Amino acid sequence: MSRADTPSLRKGRGAFFTPEGITQHLAAWAVRDVGDRVLEPSTGEAAFLVAAVDRLKELGAVEPEVHGVEIHGSSAGIARALISQLGARAVIRVSDFFKIAALAKYDVVIGNPPFIRYQDWTGAQRDRARLAALQQGVALTGLASSWAAFVVHAAGQLRSGGRLAMVLPAELLSVNYAAPVRRFLLEQFRSVELIVFDEQVFPDAEADTVLVKADGWREGPAGEARLRQARNAGTLGELGAGTSWIPTTTDARWQPLPLRDVTTDALASVLEQGHFTPLITLGETSLGAVTGGNRYFALTPQRVAQLQIPRRDLVRISPPGSAHLRRLDLTSSRLGALGKAGEPTWLLWPSASPAQATQRYIEEGEHTGVNDAYKCRVRRPWYRTPLLAPPDLFVTYMNADAPRLVGNSAGARHLNSVHGVYLRGDVRALAREVLPVASLNSITLLSGELTGRSYGGGILKIEPREADRWWVPSEALLRARHGDLVEIKAQVDSLLKQRRLLDAASLVDEVLLVDCVDPNQLAAVRADHADWMARRMTRGKSG
């Protein structure tokens, strides 16, 4: 007897039920003829097959037959019963989809693939999935989540000219591991249309969603994609014409919101003239240190005094998190104030000969099992966290408003809740002094939205490789505006203290962009930044 299918079990295998508005929309688009053969490769309880049956009947089918694959036997049984109640027949195979050969016999493949992140997706099934994708000419990295191989293998089930209609994570648009999938869709289908949502469709999945409608399998390449927007699953009947664009390369990132033409021209101009440059040209961005247990390793000054750990067994750190990094600089006085307020500003980092008090704390950690945490047990000694030198600047990682570049006058080390930037030697003094204030211009703020990724709660996340591509003022522009930028630093920092980010950006724009963009271009850049930020915030509040 199979065990009951619970919400936690469904979430564990990446199954999330799809709103009816989406299933009906995709079925209406994909199913075009009474004789279409339809496959739902992750059938679940047949949400898409029900919509497909309704569509086939609408086209004139009397007793339509639809096909599915479902790994969970109980769900497959429910699906067969539901389709039978509609006067149709469901041929559903209970199997791991990646055990099904790509036989190219369907006109329509439709569905919502399981979404399991790479950390939780291991073993033989993952190996089969990557092999299935490779058989379609797509090599996926070990960082790919389950849906990436799934959509590639699903396309392999299509006849020539067939249609793929899928609900996918919005990671498709931007993450590096999805680049082969983006290239695959544009090269193997005659046309590709994407639909993005202002609101989150699956709040429980903690991921944004995009609908992919790919037409003309093996009749491509499309070379370009059409983007449309909907507020939510209930407004898919009100889609506008959308916007088409041709990516610079077939695996380039796809943007979920089109930019104004004036903005596009402005960005192209400032890059061509050398006013802005990717951050990587000024310095290298690095991940922060992973302690394996911040509660144990990151210590407040009060706790240090209580334990009597001497300075030689400690290093100064920027406290975990980044709420304190919303000003221009982390100074020694600010770090001291954070410590007095009870923030952990010290990291346990025992010397070669730890003090007696330090040794007692190490033994306490072993007694409570801190040394058994993964990161601790794989290093020697377990209690010394691998550290980089103090960075020149910090980059905030998870952002409610915008990614920030923040000075590190305190010379603190960084943990993995922020990133560090190590500047080139010949620009170090200049960039440390003025890049944090200069980076608060409207072009860099917009670039942060374009470069980072939106997550649940409206958070904008930026990884080191993404920060490398983030557009910041060039060395030449920093030198040309150095005096003006120094002059406004105190005023900008005061505005940031009052949480008036956009007012600070306006002030920076006045001195930095005066010869870079004209007023109409600047207005367009600001409007696009506002639109992208509003879209992210709207999705963060939905559900």
C-alpha cells in the first residue's frame, strides 16, 4: 500500500499544483487540432491533462486520449480517474520521466516540471537526467536544478513542428546554469514566447515563474524571443502584444521586463564612451568566509569579555548580515558602535598557541558538537575558519532596495552574508575614496536590477559573478569627477542614514552624469529603475 501523498512529500519532489488560469491558457495555445497527441510528463493530478481534454473537446474530439508520466503512483491513479470522469482516456505511465526514451511522437508536451535545487537533487535520477539532456545536445553543469534537464528531455518527445508549453522557474531567464537551456530553446524552435508575472504565482515555491511557449520543434532557429507580461494567473486573457528582442548571443540572459528604447540608447552610449565599466575591470569580487556556525564563531565584545579570549585569538569582522552596510563606509567608530549595541564584531580565530581561555572555549565547542558541522569537520583545525585579507569594499548580497558598494575603513574581514571587492592596485586609493558614493547613480542602480536576481519577499540577490558584470563608473569618470564626489560624500551619507536612497542617487547624478546622458535619457533610466524595482516589490508582497 502506497503511503499518503502529503504537502511535504510533494514539495520534496518539487511538485506544486498549477492555477487553472495557467493550465487553460497553455492548453488553448498548444492544442490546435482534434488529432493532436498530448503528453504531460510530470502529470501529478492531471491539471494540464484536464485542460488539454477540455481543449480537444472544444475542437470536436468525442473521446480524446491523452498521455502522461508520473513518478507517484497514487497521483497517477487520481489523474486517470479525473480524466475518465471527463469522458476521456488517460494513458499514464508510472515511472521516473528520465527512464522514458525520447521517441518524438507527440504534437504537444505541456506541464510544470518538478523544481528541485541541485543541493537536494542527487544520485541516480540526477545522473539519468543529465544523460537525457546530453542526448539532446545539451550539457548541463552540476549546479543545474531538476527542471533544466526536464524541459530539454520533454522537448525530445516532440514530433517535428511540435509545441512545448511549460511553467518554469524564472531562473531560466538569468542564471548561468540555464544558459544551455536558453540556447537550446532559441536554436531548436521556430518561435519562443515568454510570459512573466507581476505577482508570484507559486508563493510556496519561493521562486518566480515564467511561462514558455515554444513552437515549431526542429523548424528553428528562432533567434529571438517575444516577452509578454501578466499581473497574475487570472489575467492571461488580457495580454498585450509584448516586446521582441534578439539576444546578443543565444545563451545571453533574458530580461523579464523590457527597457525603454531611450534607456537602451543611453546605456549603449555610456559604455561605448567608456564612462561606465563592469566592476571586474576595477577589482575582483569574492565570497565571504563560511564559519560553519556563526553563533559559535562570531562573538560580541560582551561575549569576548565574558570568555576572556585575548585579542591574539580573534579577528575583526563585519557582523553577519548587511543591514549595517547601508551607508558609505564601515568605519572603526561605526564598527565599535555596532559592538556596543550587541552585534558580533569579533571572529574566533585561535593563534598557533591558543590562550587557556580560548582553549576552554574550543573544548566547549567540541562538547556541544560544533566541530561536527560540515564545514568544521572537513578542515584542520576545525576551529580556524579560512579567511581572506580584509577587502577594500563590501558588496551587499541580499538587498531590499539596491546592491551597495561600501567602504571598509575599519579593515574588517567579511563572512558569507556579504561579498568583498579587492581593487586593482593602481585604482585602489581612488576607488576606495569615491566609488561607494559614485556607485549610487541611477545607471548603476538600474544595472543592479538587471544584473541581480529577484527572490521571494522582493529581495534582490547578487552573486560575485553577477557583481563582476555590474556597471559602475569607470576609472576615467571617477578621476574626472573626483573633487565633486568628495564634496558631496557627507550629504549623501546623511541621506542614506535617513533611508532616502533615491534622493541620494539624484544628488550623485547631478555631479557624475552631467556630461554622460542628456535629461531625457536620465529620466528614462530612472523610470526603468523604478519599474524594475516596483515589479520586484510587487511580487514580494503577493501571495
